Amino acid sequence: MLKLRKILLLDTTYIILLLIVFVITLLRLNIKRTSIYNNKTKSVNGNITEIIKTNEYIKIKIKSNKSNEYILGYYYLTNNKTYYNLKLNDYIKIYGIFNKPKNSTTKNTFDYKKNLENNNIYYIVQINKIKILKQNNNLFYHIKQFIINRLNNNKYLYCFILGNKDLISQDMKKIYQNIGISHLFAISGMHISLLSSLIQKLLKKLKIEENKRYFITIIILSLYGLITGFSASVLRGILFYIVFSINRIFYFYIKNYNLFIIVLCISILYNPKFLLMISFYYSFIISISLIIMSEYLSKGNYIIKLLKTSFISFIISLPISIYNFYQINILSILFNLICVPIVSIIIFPLSLICTIFSFLIPLYNILTNLLELIATLFNKLSIFTFIIYKPNIFIIIIYYILIIILFIGINRKQNKLYIPIIILIIINILYKNNNSYIEVLDVGQGDSILLHSNSCNILIDTGGKKNYNKTNNYNITNNITIPYLKSQGINKINYLLLSHGDYDHLGEAINLINNFKIKKIYINMGNINYLEKKIIKNHNNVKTFKQNDQIICDNFTIVQINKEFNEENDSSSIYYIQFNKIKMLFMGDASIKSEEYIIKKYNLPKIDILKVGHHGSDTSTSISLIKTIKPKICLISVGKDNKYGHPKKEVLNKIKKYCKIYRTDLDGTIEIKLNDN
């Protein structure tokens, strides 16, 4: 026993353990895993592990009976469909259409497919029929189902009791993320610590001896972990309590940061894919920092301690936030100072109470609505939000080296608080994208093209899908355009050029106006439809881009060369663009009629880059236009497997003799870097 204690007191023991576990974990991550199902699969049997019911659909996660993978299914509720009385762990058979989630085709945007695969989900099923083969007879799942029923679909009870944020709207999640308090809505070490304290106090009042109190608390926390599904933050909190308790009961005297290494090792052995999750890094890096700085954090009154904790959490999580979300809000320290007590002292404990006493839920709703109101007001202080170009991984490593110096300085009572401020200035100065480029964003069946040069940003069209998937609140602006712009360090659009009034070209304009800075908007000539009227109503600087009008933005010169016709596509703006010596022609959805007009009207030069008209439709791109401009590069923005059959074979055959073709349906987002030549 003495030898064991000596080994456990050595820091080297934990460093060796960590290295061994990391090597094992990396080897496990390199094992290629594939699904046993495919797009031709029609049905699957399995047990329900998660279920969420809304007025529009039932979301079901089932564990396959044939493999260790999960299937995510959506059953849409209509007047002629059955509202199945499904319960957790019911053994069911689902029939439907199996779809593989799509990878992100635009860099620095959320990869839904990768996210699902990290959770061992490879297929999403649009369910047509459900057959209940066997109802749940597992006591544990009966208890969990009972708790779910008690929550009565309350979005914040689901969040704080089960760790499930699906019922909170995407807009609200985005607000919490913007102001830097989204970590409060994942069950974390803070929540586990509060829960364990409550259990300990209750057991102490019942005069149960100390060792038994630890043992009972561990059992309750473990059951709670099973109910919530052992996310990275929940597992960390529970494991740390367990190893802390064992260390105290058996007097091992292991240092807290070494206990944390044990927890880290167990966590990634339990699920190696934690290393691929952002939440894991937030949880573990912040926690180890607070443990290392515990002596510094322990001094002062409650407010001072909270301020110190908020500050340490902010500076340690800063690179993770910038690397993944490309922005910081410097007031998030203050926002946490206000919101942490609201959540930890009021809302989380009340969540536990409301699960037992449901008559208190109306009061609970008032408090959570108040929290949403406070967060929304904070979010309006956008002046304190800074968008930063996605940093190089080496800058992040340097940052953490300097943070270690900062922590050493604080522990030795030396003032080194200027270090993170200097680092922020360095990041802002060094990490702006000074390249000039064109980015044809993959927005499916539509157009959205970014022109960037130094401080100039021009977006031509926004894309727009009439029928997006409501179950994951997907839209082009929130999922592609804005994350991409932010990752490039872009905080405003100088000009938004809308080629014409079709939905697939300006359908996301209102969403973009509401969520991003846009200086000036240009619409095409011709009749103003209801979509364009909405844009004019929502923005105070909308102009018509008339024939021969010109805008100059840094090295880009853009001239609109089409005239007004009776038809919308015929009147689509055609942009003749020059970047130094490079000549470009962007055709919008202009037709052959428009092409004939500009050939007669203008002495068109040879074109380096052609944005092919109307997604490669045979109503555009005449042979006379191609022979006149002889393009070197042809860009086609088009949706994969679109119902229109774009691009047409005859168009592709026509242009492939002259230019290199790039298509968003095959190549994803297309980036062209520009220089003087």
C-alpha cells in the first residue's frame, strides 16, 4: 500500500499514463468504421434510445440490433398519419427512405455528417411507418421515461435535466453563443458539483456518516449520468467527483491536477471520439485551468471569485472560440458574471424542483423567459463583438504557451495580465485575409458568389432554398454564408448585388440583412416583385443597378451591361468585372436573348472567368457568346441532382472545348485566388 501511495504521488506516473492513453486513443480513432446499411435499405429494427415529440414531427434515435451504430429518424406528422405512443427502449421496426448526411462542401462551416459520425450515426431516415415489435420492460428506461413525461416538453427542463438542447430554438442558441454563455446550457462540472453538494447536504442532515455519503452520492450521480447519456462534460464532472472521493476516503493525497489527468484518460478510453468534439475541449481545458488556478480563485468575496473564474475561463477558451466560431465578445466576462449566478443559483436548482413539483413550471417559465430577454438585450451590444480570421494552429499553440506563463505569473503574484491583451492585438493585426479571391459558395440550386480584395467584399446573390429541413433549422445564411464570411475575418459586405428577383438568387437576402452588416444593395432593372419589396422595406440603402452603372471597390470594377426586358430572367443583371488585368463576365440567369443583346451592344473582350448563365440551362450560353468571349474558366453554380437537370449536356459539350469547367455540385465551393495577372 505504501509503494502504491508513493507511485501515485509522482507526477511522472500521470504523464506516462496520459501519453500511453493518447497513443491508444489515436490508434482507435484511425480504425475505419462504416455502416452496414446503404441508400437501398428500406427498414431497420432497433431499440429507441432517444425520442423527442413536437407538433410537426417525432425525432427518434434507435440503436440497431445488427450493429453498434445508431439511426436517426424523423416521422413527420400530418392529418393522415398516426401519432405513435412510443416510449424509450421500445423495440421497433421503422420503414422509410435512408439518406446519408452530406459533408460540408464549404470550408470552415459546420459539417453535419462528421458531427453525426462522431456520435456513431451514419444514416438519417425519413420514416413512413413505425411498427412496435416489443414494448419496453427495462426498469431503468421506465424511470427515464417517467422523468421525460414529467418534463412535459419544456425546452429548458429538457436542457438542464437531460442535457438535450434540441427544443431550444436555433436563434436563441445563436444568441447564447454570441454573448459567450452557451456553456451554461450544457450539463457540465458546474451542474454536477451543484447536484453533488445538494445530495451531500441532504445526506448530512439525515446524519449519514461521511464515507457512506460519498458512496450514495456516487451511485446517484452515476444513475444521472446514465439518464443524460454521459456527454463529455457530464462524464468529466461525475468521474472527477468519484476519483476525488476515492482520494479523500483512502488518503492517497493525489494532487487535484493529477486526478484530472486520470479523469481525462478514462474519458477518452470510454469514447475516443471525444477528441473530435469542441465541447470536450471547452470542458476539459477550462476545468484544468480552474484547478491549476484554484489558489488564486479562492481569494476574495463571491463576486470577486466569480469575476476571476469568468476571466480565466474567457482567456483560456478564447482560441477555441476563435478557431471554431471566428468571433469573440469582450463583454462575455461581464455576461457570465450576471448569468452564471442566475443559472447556477436559481434556474438549475429550480429545474430539479420542477421535475418533482410540476405546479412550479409557470414560475420556471417566467424565469427562463427573463433569461432569454436578458441574453437578447446583451446580444444587441454587437459593438463589442469582434470577428477574427480563423487562426493558424501554430498561433494557438503559441497562445497557450503564453497563457502558461501568465498562470505562472499569477501564482507567483506577478502582474502579467497584459499578456492576453497583447496576444489579442497580435491576432487582430496578423490574422486578416489579405488575399484577393473569388468564392463560388455551394448553396445548392442557386447562386452566391463572394468577391474579396483587401477591405472590399462584394456578394453577388444569396442563394435560397424554398423547402429546407425544418428538423435541423438549416438555412444557407446561418449554416454557410455567415460562418464562412466570419472565418475569413469579414465583418461587413460593401455591396450586395442581386442579379434578379428569383428565390434561388435572393431568397436569403432578408436573413442576411438581419444578421450581417451590409452597406449597399443593388437590385436589377424591371418589375419589382414581392421578395424585392421586402428587401427594400428591410434595408435603407437599396438601389437599382441600371445599364452601364459602375461600382469600384478596391481592385474590382463592376459594370452592369444588361438592359430591361419584359421577362425576369431576360432582365437579369449581367456583370462585367475587371480585377487588374483579369476580365470576368457573370451572367446571372440571363437568357440567350440577353446574350445576343450584349454581343451587339458591346465590343466584348476575351474573358478569363465566365459565370455560366442560369446554372447551365439550355436557355442560356449560346455558341455565339462562347465564340465571342472565349472564356478560360467556366463556373457553374448548381444543385446536386437538381430536378431541372442542370447543367444540360449540350451546354457542357458547347463550353468544354473552350474552358476548364468547375461545378459546385461536383466540386463543392470553388475558390479562385487572384493576383495581378
